[in-house]
Amino acid sequence: MSPVEFKENTIITVFGASGDLAKKKTFPALFGLFREGHLSSNIKIYGYARSHLSIEDLRTRIKSYLKTPTEESKAKVEPFLQLIEYISGPYDTAEGFVKLNQSILEYESTNNVQQPHRLFYLALPPSVFVDVAKQIKEQVYATNGITRVIVEKPFGHDLDSSRQLQEQLSPLFKEEELFRIDHYLGKEMVKTLLVLRFGNPFLNASWNKEHIQSVQVSFKEPFGTEGRGGYFDNIGIIRDVIQNHLLQVLTLLTLDKPKSYNAEAVRDEKVKLLKSIKPFKFDDILIGQYGKSEDGSKPSYLDDETVNPNSKAITYAAIPLEIDNDTWRGVPIIMRAGKALNDGKVEVRIQYKPVDQNDIFADIPSNELVIRIQPKEAVYIKLNSKQPGLSNSTSLIDLDLTYNSRFGDFWIPEAYESLIRDALKGDHSNFVRDDELDESWKLFTPLLNYLESEEGPAPVVYPYGSRGPEQLPQFLKDHSYVVNKEHIYQWPVTKPQL
Ligand SMILES: NC(=O)C1=CN([C@@H]2O[C@H](COP(=O)(O)OP(=O)(O)OC[C@H]3O[C@@H](n4cnc5c(N)ncnc54)[C@H](OP(=O)(O)O)[C@@H]3O)[C@@H](O)[C@H]2O)C=CC1
Ligand SMILES: O=C1O[C@H](COP(=O)(O)O)[C@@H](O)[C@H](O)[C@H]1O
């Protein structure tokens, strides 16, 4: 039976409404859905936090983050803000939740709601997840309706703490009521991975160890931990981005074909794939921490006053892995992520095996399929072709699907817009299931324990604004990734330079 979609008279409550995530992502995503007609004007949104804010304070905080690409959308800001009410109260005792419940009941009674639909969004630090979850269950759970709870990462710090969190949440909410957000699952290019693979048999036919030489999932950010050092110091780039976002991308990229496109069938295959990843080799990992930029204008990680002055926190990591199944055995795969690099980009690179050296076209570059998740979503395949005109030489060209040239200004929802809409529809496809989470922690916890132990290696220092540790090119080469010399590949080429 398909899940019930929340439409009219839905109640949405954002806990931690005074915070950073709520201001920058949650409320703007709700506005994006409202602006595009995916959120009825007949709903009610509550912001809840401890801070003593007036509703006007909250609206002012949110307003500058709402995106209004057209004149028409500017006119929607005020009606949206009027849907919001603010309630101040503690997280660990009942009084604020009782107030919230009274207000919700009044709204539902005025609107003659028979089956309440309530969505709770926990934009909160994990230290208060369980307190809030208990209060929701005791005070504002829709006993004669449907309750859905969106939880933000981090889902634990390691396998034990993740299981502990799960053990505390599962008596309160059924798995179908919980929506664990990994916002990368809401990104357009991540959502397209299954269609790209299984909707294009010619691509899928080559998506295996017979044809693929190496796979890379890489994340580069051009800024450091500015202002978030205190949070990051205890977390590091592996927990921040790799154990969740990059692993999700990798899983969708490599899973076996699910029985159907249904959420559970897809998540079953994700779990199966995670189980077949071999334990990481501790001595084959590249880790770094950024130092000052070469010109001295940008600070090192340790310059941040909120971090431990002797911190070994990892701001860059390249982690090779191997999938031990018949499709992928032996294919080198790397997940790498870094802060304070020379670029801001997230992409997947699949390099194909070279042309057979006895073939008529030996010495031509290998094919490469690139899926650029951000910025400017694109999929392009590097192909060999004859140089146009009189020449008989080969040249590297591309089949290019760059979204903004192909689809123009078509609305592509942002990750949080897409995921909140999925939660309203009750669609779990793009949320993390409990067993998936468990498998990912099983994989990463031994590595994190090793890296964070006394004998763990010190990260190598790389300059802020660089490509990462200087060992990277050799590291990639050792894992079968070939860097094409720039002069061979021109992209995008409309007029060949002969
Ligand atoms: N910010 C971001 O971009 C991202 C955040 N996240 C995750 O989302 C969640 C919320 O993040 P973010 O908004 O940045 O967090 P904040 O630190 O801004 O916290 C949100 C709100 O929670 C309350 N709060 C903060 N610290 C405590 C505490 N120790 N005890 C009780 N209440 C507290 C505060 O509200 P008040 O005091 O008014 O009650 C605060 O406004 C976190 O789990 C974070 O890891 C995930 C991805 C990105
Ligand atoms: O979860 C996180 O993700 C962001 C990167 O998200 P993006 O959508 O901007 O790519 C990262 O900056 C942050 O450190 C991390 O906590």
C-alpha cells in the first residue's frame, strides 16, 4: 500500500528553529516548496526552540535566506511567513510541548481535521535528539493520525553510539515514521544515478570490472572550517562527509539492480552492497590537515581558536576501497574529500579500461564518464573521435549533458526541498534505513578508532587553497587513476583547435 501524502492541514514543526540549519536550510526549503506550489497554503508551521524570540524575530531571521528568483515569487514571502508561529520552550521537559500540542489541537479542530498529519523536523544537536523524541511521543504524537519525524545527521559518532541512539529512538517511533536525512540523497544528480544506470542498458552493460578501470567519488570545498572548528575538531572529514554523503553516492553507483524502484527494494540492495565492501586497509589511506595558504593570507586549521592547538583532526582524506562481489572485484575505488582546497566541486569519475594495445587505435585516451553533482549538474562522457576536417588523427571529445544548457531555468529542487517533499509523501527512498546506517558504521568505526588512537598517523599538512596533500597524484596513480594531460582534452569544444 502506498504511503499517505501529507497535503491540506498538515502540521510541520521545526525544532531548533533558532539555529543555523533551520535558518539556512529548513525554512528556506519549506519556502521553496511553497513557492513552487508543492506546499498548500492551508498548512501550519511551528518553529520551536528555547530562545525567547518573538514571531517577528524569527521571521526576520529567516527572511533573508528565502530565495525569490522572480517578481512573482517575492510576493509569496509574506504569505509564507504568516504560516509560521513560534513557541519557546525547553527540550527536556513537557511544558513547551504541552503548549505546542494545545495550539496544534486548536488548529486541527478549527479546520475539522479527522486524521492529523504531523511532521516534526529535528534541526537540533544530537545531544537533545532523544529528549525531544520522547516529548514528541508523549505530548504531540498524532495518536489517531500519522506522525513523521525527520532527524538530521550525525546519527552517532561510531557504531556503538549509533546503535545506542537507534535503541533509544526505536521504542518511540516505527522505522516507517523516521526519516534520517542525508541531504546528498536529495541532490538531483544523486537521484539520477539509478536511472542513468538501469535506464540505459548500454551504460549498465559496461558498469563492471570487465570494462571499468577505476572509480572516484570526490568532494572538494574551497573553504576551511571557518567558524565551525569547535564542531569539526571532534568529527573530522571522514565523519563529516565521507561516512555519510560520499558513501551514499558510492552505494547508489555500485549496487546491483534492485527488484523494483521501490524504497525498500533499493535500500535492500544498498545494504547488500555495503556488506560486500572489504575492510579498509589502514596503511593505504592518505590523510591531511590544511595549513596556511602559500601566500599566508588564509589561516591554517590550527589557527582556529576553537580547536585544540595540537589537534590531529583530518580535513582531507582519500580512502581506497574494494567491493568483493562478482561485478566489482579488483576495481580500485577511491572516496576522497577535503576542505580548504583549490576548488568547490563534487563529482564521480569512472575511468574505463584503455583500448587494447594490439587494437587499431592503440595509445588513445581511455573513456571517462563524469557525473558532476555540483556545481552546475552535468553528465559527460569523454569519447574518442576523428578530428573533424582533413585530419585523420583522433581527438578526445565529449557527449555532454550539462543541465543548465539542456534544461535552461527549469526548477531543480534543492536537496532539502526535495527531501522534505519526499517525507511529506511518505517516500523513504532517499532516506537512510537503520540497517544501512549500521553497515556504514561497521565499515568506518575500526578505521576511525585507528586514526584517533595514540598510534594513529599524523595528517600531512597541505596548503589552504591547494589541490590537497602533495602525495595525491602518486596516490591516485597507484590506484589506477590516470590524470589526462590537459592539452589532450578540451571541454567543451565547439571549434577544434587544429
Ligand atoms: N548547519 C548546517 O549547515 C548543518 C547542520 N546539520 C545538523 O543539523 C543539526 C542542527 O544544526 P545547526 O542548526 O547548525 O545547530 P545549532 O548549533 O545552530 O543548533 C540548533 C538550535 O539548537 C539549540 N541548541 C544548540 N545547542 C544546544 C545544546 N547544547 N543543548 C540544547 N539545545 C541546543 C539552539 O536553540 P535554542 O537554544 O534556542 O533552543 C540552536 O539554535 C545538527 O545535528 C547538525 O549536525 C547537518 C548538516 C548541515
Ligand atoms: O553535511 C555537511 O555537508 C556540507 C556540504 O554540503 P553541500 O550540500 O554544501 O555540498 C559540508 O560543508 C559540511 O561540513 C557537512 O557537515
